[in-house]
Amino acid sequence: MAWEKVTPEGALVPKTRKGGGFTTPSNVCILCTIFAVSFILLSFGFNSPYLILVGYFPAVVYEAIRTEGTYTKLSSVGMLVLTILEALAIAGVIRFNLATFLDQEQAYFYGYWLPLGDIVFVFPLITIVLAILLFQQTAGRYTKWLSIIILVSSAALIWQIDKGYLVEAIRTYLQYRL
């Protein structure tokens, strides 16, 4: 690698990279949105919750790549792990009931009361809470955008699996907020 001779005036001018073309953050977020929404619609058409997971997985991965702070990185990587575990739970590979294990019907998680039960329902709820926390704790518009995609997709996933559980989660939230 050759060294480039720089004048004092030239050192003060910031070097900018040329545009990323197709891979700019706004283009990636637009594609993640289109991908997630289309797979949500396909999921309800084919009655398959796996399609929702496939649809928002790119947003979860990109969110884990983009975040930089300690807590936001933990939240985004946590969502990535929960999404993978959710796929295994829906497939029946992992079966676990948190309500019977903890001997409680509800749990307090980062400022939110969540109804407990089978992990198929609880993992998307935790993902929703983490997406809300990312939206609140970050200043970046792309991270906020991705967290909204993840939140909406996780809510659609719970709706696809069991509408009653989503209604119960909303009631639990409202009960403690009002």
C-alpha cells in the first residue's frame, strides 16, 4: 500500500466514500420492510407462522449488525437468538412452559408485565419488548425503522399462532399501565 502525500489544507477536508449504491441503509430498510410485509401476508394466506419468521429474519440480522451500544447490541442479539429459538419452538423441537416452571402467571420484563405460558407465545412477546426498548433507546432512524418492522412482525406472529394470547398480553399491559 503506497502512502499518499497530503497537504495541510487537504488534511482538513474529510474524505467521503462514494455512495453504497444498492446497499445503503435506507435501501436495506426498504427491502426489509417489503420482505416482512409480503411474508406476513403470505403467512396469513397459507396459515403458516414460519413465513413470518422468514420475513422478518433479515431485519433482525441487520439490526444486530447495525447496533453499536452495549445495551442496544444486547437487545438486538437477544432478538436474533429469540427468533431462532422461536423457529425451533414452533417446530416442536423445544417445548417448555414458563408459567409452570416459574409457578407464576405473569413476569415483569424490562418495565412490562408479560403473561407467561408456552415459549411459543412468550418469545415473540419478549421480542416485542426488546424492539420497543430499541426504539426508545436509540437515536438512529434506521434502528428505529428496523425495530418497528420487528415489532409488527412479532405481533403478527402471535396473532397467527393464537389471537387470544395476543389479546391477553394487551389486557395485561393495559391492566398495569392504567
